[in-house]
Amino acid sequence: MIRLLSLLLLVTMVSSQPLKSPDEIFKMVRDNLSHIQDYQVEMKIKVAMPGFRMPGKKVSYAFKTPDKVKLETTGFAVVPRQGILPFYNEIMNDSLQIKVETLEYTILEGENVWLVAFQDSLYDQDALIKLWVTDPQGTILKGIATIGGEDVLTLTSQYAHVEGVAWMPVETEMEIVLPARMKTMQHFNSTPKAKMEIMNSMRDTTETPVTGSIQLEFSKYKLNRGLPDSFFQED
């Protein structure tokens, strides 16, 4: 009975929380990310997509603000174009603020979160993006992209406070639904040959969507080591 009353009290406190503005919510995200000057991380990538063959991959990933990226791996590997921090460029450049709306303050995965929504472009289509942002850490715990009433991309992440510097993802999973009219992999980085093989494997006349997932695991973070620009130059 006491546990039930405590739960009801917590729900009441959350539901009565005054809504923060999108500016205040994204400021929490930027405050967390602003501690990052550069980082290196080891990634394990698993891709499960029909017609797409890639064994589990290990990737060394490096980033330096504002936009320098370096990948080291053997063979071909799929890595989300935005890197390991979803919507990093949009949020840090403050380009999401015009159409963002705060929907509610709630609890997700035991975390206090703000749910915000905005319009963006995905797969060259107009999409509704919803993000669940933790308070006060400022991490994006979950994101869903909806096109034409269908959730085409669901992203969930777990985080750790790395080296006392910033909250960084330790696990991320993306669940993907590609409607028949979108059966390409343009949203991934890939070689022209690999992209053509994927497109050919998915070329059919059915209306069956393609579903799949990408799982990312992160370890051995190194934050703010002062990586020089020369580190990101191609050999």
C-alpha cells in the first residue's frame, strides 16, 4: 500500500510539472554536449536488414567539434550519418528551435523526460520527429520519426557519465521500417557499389515494407584528448 501511494505521488508530481519551453529543454542537451571537444570510442555494430549482408563489425570512431569525423575498420561498415549522438548538428547549431513544441513531462525507463516534437525531413519526406529528453542530464533517451502516420525510425539509447565529463551513449538501437516507396538505403553512409547492391536487392513491385534494426555498442571512450586536425586527414 505504501509503495502504491509513493508511485501515485510520483505520478502526480510529474503530471503537475509546468512545461519547460523547447529552448530550456534543448539547452540541457547543449549543456551536456558543450563539454565535448573531441572523443574516440570503440563501436560494435550489428545490422539486421533483409537483403543486406554485413557481419558484426568493430569500428574505431573519432570526432572533433564541430564536424571532423574519422572511421577505422576492416571492409565495409554501416554507420549512421549523424554519428553516435543523434541530432548533434541540429541541436548544437540551434536549427530545431523554430517549430519545436513541448508536449509533456513524463517518465520513461525510470527517467524523468520531456517529450518534444518538430517537423524535419527524413528519407526526403516530411517527417514528424518526437524526442524524449532526460531532465536534468539532457540526453536523448528515445526518438521516433513518423512519416504518413507510420513510425519509420525508432531510436533508443542508454547512457553513462563518461570520465566525469559528459553523458555519452553506451548502447543504441535503431528499428527501421522502409515503406515500399522508400526501399533505398540513402540514409546510411556506404560505398556506391554497396549502395547499388542494396538497392538492387530491394527492387520489387510489392507493397511490403522492409523492416530491420541496427545495434550499436560503445566502449573505451577517450574524451577531450586534444586531437589535432591532422589526425582526421586521410592517409
